Amino acid sequence: MPTVFLSYARADLPLIEQLEAQLKSHPDISIWRDQEKIYGGQKWPKVLGEAIADQDVFLLAWSKSAATSHFVEFEWRTALALKKTIVPCLLDGELVPDSFK
């Protein structure tokens, strides 16, 4: 079963919930999303880094909001450093970083 880390900006949450629902309709895909997996008191950089490392695919929901999010940047830079498969999902007309090219 492929596992997917879902990276997104909080401002895009309504779209992300729709995307996640569609992905979850496929029984062979397991989704890791922060709001469902991080709990109060946990050290989020450590938890995020471990989660990115543990998933098969890094799904980057990219938007203008994601482009300005320090959390999203931390996540995609971690995924690049770990040489994870990164799948960008473009939510608006914002261009993905040159680092992905």
C-alpha cells in the first residue's frame, strides 16, 4: 500500500480536505496529514521529518499560500534532502520552486 505525506498551506484547507477525501476513496492509499497525526506537546519538526522519511510519496499541494508558508518550505526541503518522490499538485497559478526542476 503506497503511503503519502500531504504537504499544504493551512489557508488551502478546504481544497485539501476535498483532495484527501478523493485520495482516501482509494483503499490502497494511506495518507499522512499533520492535523490527524500531530498531537499537542510533540516536537513538530522531528515528527514531520520522521513522517516524511517514512512515507513513500511526498504530495505537495502548491499554491500562493504554500509558496509563502515556512512550514511548507520546511517540509519540501526535507523531502528533497531525503530524496523522496515529490508529486506537485498545483492548486492555482503559482509556479513551483526552481529546486524541483
